[in-house]
Amino acid sequence: MALIDVAISCLNSIREIEEDVKDAIVYIDAGCTESFQFVGAFPLFLELGARAVCSLENMTSLDAVADWNSKSDCAKRIVIMTSRLLNDAHRYMLRCLSTHEGVQRCTVFTSISEGSHSAIPDSPLGPDAYREYETLLVQDYNEHTKKSDKISKDKGVSKFSSALESLTMEPIESENVDISSGGAQGLVVSVHHFPLIICPFTPRAFVLPSQGSVAEASLSRQHEDSLSFGLPPISTGSMSDTDDVPPGATLTAHFLYQLALKMELKLEIFSLGDQSKNVGKILTDMSSVYDVARRKRSAGLLLVDRTLDLITPCCHGDSLFDRIFSSLPRAERFSSQAQLKQGVPSINRPSLDVQVPLGELLNEEPSKIRDSGLPEGIEAFLRGWDSYTSAPQNVGLFNECDKKSTTNWTELLNGSLVATECFRGTPYLEAMIDRKTKDGSVLVKKWLQEALRRENISVNVRARPGYATKPELQAMIKALSQSQSSLLKNKGIIQLGAATAAALDESQSAKWDTFSSAEMMLNVSAGDTSQGLAAQISDLINKSAVAELQAKKNEKPDSSSRGLLSFRDALLLTIVGYILAGENFPTSGSGGPFSWQEEHFLKEAIVDAVLENPSAGNLKFLNGLTEELEGRLNRLKSEETKEIPSDDQLDIDALDDDPWGKWGDEEEEEVDNSKADESYDDMQLKLDLRDRVDSLFRFLHKLSSLRTRNLPLREGSLASESSFPGEPSGNKGLVYRLITKVLSKQEIPGLEYHSSTVGRFIKSGFGRFGLGQAKPSLADQSVILVFVIGGINGIEVSFFITKVTSHSRCRAIFFITVYVSSIVKVLEAQEAVSESGRPDINLVIGGTTLLTPDDMFELLLGQFSHF
């Protein structure tokens, strides 16, 4: 059975549209940009003959000039690729066509299927969505052209005011364009489906683009059992009507259906969790006799809700990949409008595009870099402009850009991680992703040393065998980047080395290690008594409040404050502590895992921390109170300043023996009254704050009840097992236990099988004669897809890849795709496969997005939380 390579599948899908891409300007939206950066698709577009690849949201008429293939004629074709619903991307596509009016053909590729467009109530398109949109886009384009023509004639100005625009549009005169009639007579628009817009980290692991419609769609509506718009609800066993499922579940089901068609798989669907059952039912309803009749590989699909295990993505494990994605800055999201979909907001997922600070590492010795001519060469390439042969009159158009780029040239060297960059045939990310921090950094160091040997470059750096530090990596990166040829040849390992060096920086690693130690202490305390765990949480809150105040006094904290946790960090640890408490002390208090007295101390600690620093954390439960709390704090500080007289100030009133000679008694009474009003306001403000804190703890109670309220976890067979003392979470993940039970053919409580349409017909029609179809076993499938609706973190990815590489016969594909709420420990999943004696199974694991602890905080306590 052939091993499926996710990254190669994406590149092959692009090759299939070669005829459309050739000699066209390709516009991609933000989601496609994320996908193609990981795939490394931009050189492929050049190979296929694309004129240029440009941003759809930031398009400009200058895009027609940046021609990679040096064509002198004007582009007549445009290809637009989007990961959004067509109606969401419509305004950008209309602006693109209106800017390039000489275009005769526009081809649109979207990752959202026609069925998805017709299934979403907010979408104006029906079952024949693609054909309908082709007509609507041409109509809107013609109307827009008529209006712009009328405005241009009324004002008496030329249609193309820019000199460069008029230059690029000169060849249009020979084309069949009738400006006066209000449109291009020969414009042809066609819309097609392109399902494989994904972000592969390795050939075995990928996620959906964070700015695509599927990842942004809400996964739950606000009700008693919901936690966040970005997570599935708690699986209480009451499955909602599929007519009222959130848009994220509908889009996820359609994506999986199209993915199975692309991979030619016939799915036997199993689900665990309420939202997964909804997705499974939609998938089953989409199956048809035609799908069953086609010759396909049989595969088992196991859908799992993320809310069955929230603690793993909240913790800071020992993974270099996780540290890189948590430590480095991400690219800014493109601001989108129309956030409300079916009455629920779209989720602003953090960008997956990690900004590798290569320029900062090289900027410490700028003279050597500038002398090599590297900045000028990269700048000229990125701008698509030949600065040596361009006409002098045209160069003036870029004077302003030249001034900015001279001062910020190091930003041109910053880059992103690319999954297809290889070392002797092995992708860098694939080989590194399964390593812990120490082993991974040492591996990156060895790759850099090998690259230096190939380039015959010597570096005078003191290195310790078995260890890698930031200064060592930085010295090697600088040596490899001194020449343009060396930089371009080794760009993959240079970017990965720069990312590793940034993650190993003391300011980042110290805080991560502090987090990990705190989570370990909470895990140990959870195995003891509730009093000890509550005391640990309270101590973390108090220490974080003190550290926050100290950092606020010092505008630039010194190195001694590095590694200290903020109040926001303490709240994330409080979430971890409450989940652990719910697993170990489910009946300690009324409504919560702690007694009234223990929880009272925790509430007081949070109230005091907020009063001392109201702006810390930008927390949702303080919305509307932050400004008042800040005003109260500033007023108290000003009163303290007034009460302290200066040393050289003489108190005249103290020398006056006649107190009756004072004037202004009425003013003193007014001051007393104002102080009384302020005291009343302070008291009311504190009461409001305590109410907000009470609502926070009610939400924490909901998190602590996950084990008892999630139906599959009630019987205990899937509950946490403390068999990983070295891990902060202290347990093997849910997927490990699921895979172990599946392959050993044990019964899994709450697991539901979704029979296909034909299967239900056979069961009902022939079952009475004893010819009914037996329920298939997930363990008997040669391909198993474990799809996590909710997302996955780097630790889980690394666990999966580790066992994949340790068993050569065990072939696996990791699909990190949907974002509903379940956890997939990859290494443990493969360990379960090896222990089962079935190393020949193709294991496919998926989820919605890549989760970091900060992402989980935003989902649970940020603007998308349900409390």
C-alpha cells in the first residue's frame, strides 16, 4: 500500500491546474498564502509559467509589472485561489477584476465545495453555487465598470491616473474591450473546486489554514454545555438536531467528504462526542450509491471531540516544535469584515505563519552583510524589479519605497518555516518535529555543521558535545549567510536554525521552563489533597501579581525578572489546576472540586490581583470594568502622593494658634462629601468585581466537571491514567487509549457507528432474512483516520511522528484539520499501534488547527469564551 505524502499531494493538485496557471497572474488569499508557504508552492507556480503570485486582499495595479517570466504583453488571464466562501471573498475578487480591466478570463479556485455553500444558511448561493457565482461576478463587474466610467467622465479625468498603470495598460487597445458599453465583452469567469488548501508541517501532518472559512467557522452555539465558540460543546449525550448545528461542523463534514473523494477512500464512520456525531451524520447523509459503487480503498474514520481532553493543549511540554510556535511572533492576520455567521462570530485563529527573525540575528554585524551586496539583491528580487536596467523615469516611482527599505532592510531576511525543505531527502521539519527540546536543538546544530562543511566554511565557536545554545547556532547561521549563494542554497536549515535559536533565547526558554515546573507541581498536588492543590494555585496567583507590579514599576525589567509568570499566566495555570481537581476530587465541594473556604481564598487572591493591576491580561470577564478600576487605582495613587509633604514645605496652618481664623468651611464639607461618594463608588466597584469573579469561577466549575459531564468519560475506561510522570499533564492522551482499545477490539463507551445509506438499506431490507450487513470493526481497516474536531498541539504532533519513524513498517499520515475539541497524542497513538501487533496499518490523524497554550487561553477566557 503506497504511503500518502500530504505535501506532495498538495503540489500535485497544483500541477493539475497548469493550463489555468500558465501565463496568468495568480492571486491567493491569506489562507492560501499560509498553505503555499508550508508546501513550498511558489517555485512550482514559477515552473508552471505563472506571471506573478500576489496577495488578493492587498492587490494593486503594480502586480501586473512584477512579471517573473518577463513577458512584455499585458496579462489577459487571472487565477484567483481562495480558502473562503465565495460570498466572503467576492469584494476582493471584484476589486481585482476592476483594477485589471484588460483581463479576458478569470478562473476562481475555492476550497469550499458547492455543497458547503448551499448548506450554510448565510450563503446566498444554492446547490449550483459555482455556476450561480460566475453569473453574479460578471454582472457586478459590469455594473461596477459602468459606474466608474460615469464618474471618470463627469470629473473629466483619465481613467488611469497613475503613470505606471497607464504603462501597463497600453496593450489593451488591441483587445476586444468596449469601455463605453460598461464592461469587457470577452470576459469569461469560471469557478472550480480545489480541496487541498492545507498547511502541511510534514508529509504526515497538516492543519487547515487559520484564515480559511472552515477553521474560522464557529463550532458551537452559546448554551449551558458550551465552553467557547472555537470548541465543541461538552458531550452530555444529547445530540442536537443537525438542522441547528453550527457552521463549523457543517463545513468540517463537507471538507472531510471532499478529502475522502480526493484520496479515493470509502469511509466507515465512527464518532465519539456530540459534535462528532453531528459531523458523522452529515457525512453519512452525503454518501450515495455512486460513492459505494466506485472502487475505493476502505478506511475507518474516527471523529473525536476536543472537549474530551482539554488539559494537554493547555500544558507546556518538552517539544522544540511547540516552543518555536509558542515563542516566535506570527504574521498579522488580515482584518476581515462580516464576523457574524448565523448569529455566531467567526473565530480569529492566530496565523500559522511563524515569523523567523533571521534579520535580527544577522543585524548584530551589519557591515559584513551590506558589503556582500546581499540586501540589495534580495530587495530587487522581492520587488520583481531590475534596478540596474530599468528606465530612469520609472525608477522614481519607487523612491519612497527605497527610503523605507534602506532603514528596514533586515526585515527582508525574515522568513517562514517550509515543510518541503530537505536534508538528504528528509524534510527538516519532519525530522525535527518528533524531538524534545534538547535533542531537537542538537539535531539542528548537526545540520548546520554539515552545511558548513559542504561550503568549506570554518567557524571559531566553542561547542559542547550533546548540547546546543543560542550563541553557537547564531555563529553558524551568520557564517552560512555571508554570501548570497550559500544563503540561498542552505535557506531551509538557516531558517530552522534561526527559529531554534530564537526559541532557546533566555527570555523565552526561562518562562517556558517556569510554566512546565508549575504544571508539574500542580499535577503532583492533584494526586495528594484538594487543600494542597488549592494552596498551590493561590500561591501562583499571588506571586504573579507581585511580579506584575514589579514589572510595571520597571518599564524595562532586568534579567532577574525573566521567567516570572504574569497574572494572565496564573489564570491559565488555574484552568489546568481546576481540570486536574475535577479529575481527582470531583465531589469535594458544592458545585466545584474545592471546599467553600479553599475557593474563597482563591477568589480573594484574584480580586486583589485585579485591584492592584486592572489592565493585566486584557480579560473578557473584566469587560466594562477595566477603565473604572484603572481610574480608581490612579486616584488612590494621586491621593497617596498628596498625603506625603515635601521636606522643604512649611505648614503655615501648623503655626497658626487660632484655628477659628480659617476660611472655606463650605469647601471642606464639599470635599468630605466627595470622599464619601468616592468611598461608595469604590464599594460598588468592588461588588461588581466580585460578581465578575464569581462568574469566572462558575466557568471554572464547568471545566472541572468535564470528566463527569462528558458521557464517554463517565465510566472511567477512557479517563486519565497517571503513567507519564515526566509529562506535565501526567497522563497518556485520549488518542493513545482510543487506539489501544480499537486495535484490541475492546468496547469503547459512547462510540457510535454511522451506517451508510446503502448499509442502512441492506440492514432494513435483507436483515429480516438473516442477510443483514454486520457492523464493521475499526480495527479491521487497513487505513484508520482519527480526526480530532478542535485542533492539536505540537506535543501531540511530536508524539505521533516519533513512533512513525521508530517503526519502519508502520506508515502514518497525520491530518491536523478541524477545530472541534479533542486531543491527539501522536507518539502515543503510534505506540498503541506497535503494541497491538498491527504495524502495517496506515494511521491518519487529524484536527482543525495547531493549538498553543496561549490559543487555549483565548478560547477559554478570551473574547470567544462562553461565560
